[in-house]
Amino acid sequence: GRLYVIIGRGTYSSAVLNAVRLKKETNASFVGEATGGEPNHYGEVKQFTLPNSEKPIRYSTKYFKWLDEDTNTLEPDMVIEETFAAYRAGVDPVTEWITKN
């Protein structure tokens, strides 16, 4: 069987890192839209609390470079746009395409 990985505008942060690893280590076909997050990005978030306001501050401690090129997104092999009309009709065009292929 084939392995399909669904990605889209809601794919960001660690999900992009997982997608990049699958792209590098498998023959999976990527279907959907471009990711919402960059393949190379900062992560490993830590936190401290400001002493007077007691507001939490979160900051990245590590840069993840998974691809040699700097690109804003990970592009799918088969682009299938998510539309409001499909959403309203209860249709999932990505899943339908995968089922037919």
C-alpha cells in the first residue's frame, strides 16, 4: 500500500518537523496544501515567570534545520485546496482524492 501524508495551512511547529522527517525517510506522497509553518524554525520552548507581574514568558532555545534550503513552507506533491464550499458541504477533498488514488 501507499503512504499518504496530509499537510496544510494548519500544519506548523512540530507537525512540520514530523512531515519533513517522513519526506526524507519514506516514499510517502504528500497531499493537501502548503504547510502553515516553516520546515526550518526555532523550537524547544522554555518558560520563566516575571517576578513582579508573574506573567509567564516563553522563549525558544533551539533552531531546527531540517532542509538545506530556507523555504517558508513544505509543499505537497499533490495540491488540493481546502475551500469553504467543500467545508460547508461536508466534503473532504483531500480524503476523497486519497481514497480514489
